[in-house]
Amino acid sequence: MGRLCFCICMWLFAHFVLRASEPVWINDSLVLGDEKLECYLPLLQNKKVAVFSNHTGCLSNGKHILDVLVKEKVQVTTLFSPEHGFRGDADAGEHVGNSVDKDTGIPILSLYDGKRPGPSDEAMRRFDVLVVDIQDVGLRFYTYYVTMLRLMRRCSEFGHQVVILDRPNPNGHFVDGPILDMSLKSGVGALPVPIVHGMTLGELAFMATGEGWVPPCGLTVIPCSGYSHQSFYKLPVAPSPNLPNMASVYLYPSTCYFEGTSVSLGRGTDHPFQIYGHPDMQDCPFSFTPESRPGAKNPPLLDKLCHGVDLTGISL
């Protein structure tokens, strides 16, 4: 535990204290991939389309990509949603089964049929083109990219096209951490890249196909305009229930290491991934009690008084 705490403190020092200058936020000058309708609507004409997205798949005007596609008369036949569900309110790791989008009536199909990673053959036959529009946070153990790669592999098997409407990486201004030993490949680590890999989903997809980690799948990426890896992007929507703000997004690369221990990371509190503690850390003056709540229905150390460390005061 002492070595882990030292590594986390050093990462925090490098990321927050040694940063050369104050960030310049690019939200107002940014054009997201999904806002370039003229670039991707022609690719969807006369095609049956599946959409991999969730509550983060919104244009800057707040309209969801699904609603935009429906308004543009695109034939959307299938929806896929990652961990946390299409509306973003499921628990981490919770099985998300088949359902129907209440606003459009379009089926939301499970990504897991119990036989293989990815949708069933029946689900794959429902569409010709997969559209990806979802906000990632640029970390090897964040599961959205893993789901995207599984869908890309299945699209390769069926000869489907994949169109990624790219978004900025909020942790895209640096690269850090060890590269994954692929003998330890899992649902929370799928590529031999650093923990903080610095890439957008589109860039990651290009790398995965270019390196042969994923078979070719007719990949098209609609990039953002006004974005570079020196840019800082403030997420307009929380990407998942336990990353509610930019502090949690920035602390997540380091504090998530505690997921492999018995320590609570604040799931079930107002500050997930911004605090950590355990009932036995009684020398620490800060305390909190994890509770059951949406997105953290059964958090570690539920209803137990934990003593630990509060990182919410770190300046961003």
C-alpha cells in the first residue's frame, strides 16, 4: 500500500504541480465529429444503421446523435450501449440487456449474448453500418473503447462499415503509465498501450487496425476540428455515473489503481475517485460512508465508516 500511495502522489505532483501553464479550454472553438453532418450522412444513405452511443453522444447544441439521425431520415435499426447503459444510469459492470429506446422505439440490443464478446449474429444482420458517437476519457482501463473494439471485430466478420464521429480526449494532453502485458488482457485492458494513452477513439481505432490488433472493418473517422493534443476539453456531460466532474476525470488515472485493493474510492458518495479510504485507516482525519445510489447500487464498503484522504481540493 505504501508503494502504491507513493506512485499516486508522484503522478499527482507531475500532472498538477509541474504543468507548464494554465489550460486553455477549447469548447467554444471546437467542432465535434458528429456536427459535420455533410461528412457522414452521405455514408449512411440507403443503409441500415446501428448506433453505438449513450447519454454522452450529443452535439454541442445538446441534441443527441440518435435524434439527429432520425430527423435526417437515416434508417437506424439498432442501438448498442456500453457499460452504464444507453441513458448512463446503470452500475459499473452491470449487465445491460435488450430494451427499447423510449423516445424513438428503436431496439437497444445487448452487447453480450453469452457465447462470444460482442453482439449475436442475429443482431449483426440488422445493420450495414455502425456509427460510433460516445465520449471516452482516454484511459486503458476505461471500458468504452473495449466495447468499440469488440464491435469493430464483429463488423469485420460481417463486412460492415464503421464510422466513428470523433471527440476530444480530456486526458489527451499527456501520455503516462506502463504498457499492458497482453497476457493480462481483459475487459478493462484490451490493447498494448499505456494507461493514459493520449488518443481519441478515432485515433485508437486507426492504431488498432493499423497494428493488426483488430481486423480491417472499412473504418472511417470523422475528426474534430479545432482540437489538438495540446488542447484542454471540459466535458459538457459526465461520461459515467462515477466520473461526475473534471476533477474525477483527472484523478481517475491514478486513484483507479485502488480498485484492486479493499480501499473505497468514494463510489456511493458525492466524490467518486476524488477520495479514498478504509475503516482501518483510522489515523487519517478525513472520513466518509459509501451509500447505495444510482450508478453505485452496491459500492465497496457499503454503509461502513471509512477514514482516508480527500483530494477534492486539488487545483485543476
